[in-house]
Amino acid sequence: DDPMRLWVPERPHYLDELIRLKGRGRAHHACHACRDSDAPYRCEDCFSVNLFCCSCIITLHQNDGYFYSTTLKQLGLRIQLGDHTEQLCCNPKPAHDNDFVIIDVHGIHEVALDFCDCANAPSHYRQLLRRRLFPATSTDPRTAATFAVLKHFHLLSFESKVSAYEFYHSLALGTIPTTDQSMRTGSLFSFLRIMKQWRNLKSLKRSGRGHDPAGVDATQEGQLTVLCPACPQFGKNVLDDLTYVITHSWLYSLFLAIDANFHLKCCFVSNDVKDPGLSRGWGYFVEEQQYKAYLHDHADEAQEKSACVSHNAVNMADHK
């Protein structure tokens, strides 16, 4: 009922799988097709994560026919998960109602998917992650997004400022009939939740938290932040020679300013149970309980009035 809260304990495993896919994983050094000793290539668009040599990966992507509109499910394809190298799973388990939704760069697709239900098989969400599919929930997943679409939207959200709502519906319009309204909107909230988790994992991964023996929960406050390139940092953009810094104090002066941020309303959540915070002070926002305690202890302090002409943003901060 609370997929975000249930995901938090599994977060270290998600981070492990993301780092695992940056290497060779269980793939051998030989080509998966011809067994050549040199296999440095892996197609980012294909479902398989196997490695191939140059000639084999070209052969696999050649097609002398033509394209026509159909779905992999209609063609009878069943996607088999699990760590079965060139072997069929002897104990496959179909997804819920034999139906699974995958959100990809090319659109939103219904597929037939089987989990591996063998004795030593990893959990369902790990099986999906090892095929570069990010599950919407960590328990009984029925929807997943490819790593490719998550990377694509992550970049677009910075460069084009497109919203997740607009991006998702642009994918749906290209692949889902206009009459199927439930399918077009059914996975929107799953995509929003996946993106929130993806951004958090990317922040942890880029900050080196996946390699800490103490785990993700050992992350300290502010450890996921990026140093401001404009602020003086000794040994980086400021000489270590303090004499030079003192004599050129005009060059290294610190100016502090404050302005209103009207986008903070986007941070409102219904409650912490349904939408828990994932960073807990690790990023640019302080830890919530400490923040509330500080407000409680300073509730009686009056807001300092601004001397600026017609600057009502501060003077009327306590009024609606």
C-alpha cells in the first residue's frame, strides 16, 4: 500500500545492481555468440546484457526485411528473467495476470514476462534490475521502466524542463490507442515514483555511497551535495598560500544574499508515510525533524523587518 516506504529498506540492493551493470556482471570474456575471446560490445537498446564481438553484434542487428506495426506479446514472445546462461528456466513464474507493462523510450508496451522461481533465484525486483528494468514496486512488480527511458527523461528534465506528466503522455500517444484510457494513464504514478527513486540512487552512486562497507544508511548530512564552483575552496579554486589570499581579500570576499523561492510549494507532500523523504538531510535540505525542532524553539522570535522600499516579501512573511 505504501510502495515508497517499502522501497527504502531495499535501496542498498538497487544501488548494488546499478553498479553491477556498469561492469561485466556474469558475462564471460568470450563472445556470447561465437565464443571469440574478445567481446567488448554490449547493445544498450537490446534486452540482453550479454557481450559480443564486433562482427557478431553487427550480424545481430542486420535486417533485410521491412517493419510493420505489431507487439512482441502478439508475436508470442515471453521474456524470461533469471541468471540462466543459454538455458531455459525449469521453473518459470508468469507475472501477475500474465501481464506486464514496460515503459521505454519508444513507448509503453504490454509484454508477457516470466520470473525465475527456482530455489536459488534472486528476488523479482533484482531479476528485473539485472535486465536494466527498474521495477515500480519492490513487492510483486507489475510495471517497470527501462534504464534508457529513465536516463532520457532525466536529461530532458534538466535541459528542456519537460514535466513527467507531459513526457509520459507523449510516450503513451505513440503506442497506446486513444480509446484505451486506462492503459494511457495507469502507469503514470508508477513512473513518477520510479523517477524519484532513480534520482536518489544516482545521487548516492555518484557520491560513492555504493562502495561504503557501512552501507547507504551510513551517509552523513550534506554528503550528497555538490561543492559550489564559485565558492572559495582551498586547493581547488583558491591557492593554499594564505598570505596571497589575505593580500587579495577583495578577490576572495564572500557575499551572502537571500531571496524568496516560490517553487518550494512543489515540495509539499500529503504525509511522510505515503511519500517519505529519501535523503533525510543528505542533500541540500536539512533533516526534517531537526528543522521542525529549530522552528519550535525559535517560534517566538520576531522576523527582522527589511529596510528596502516596498519589500513586502519579508515584512509580510507572517501574513497571508
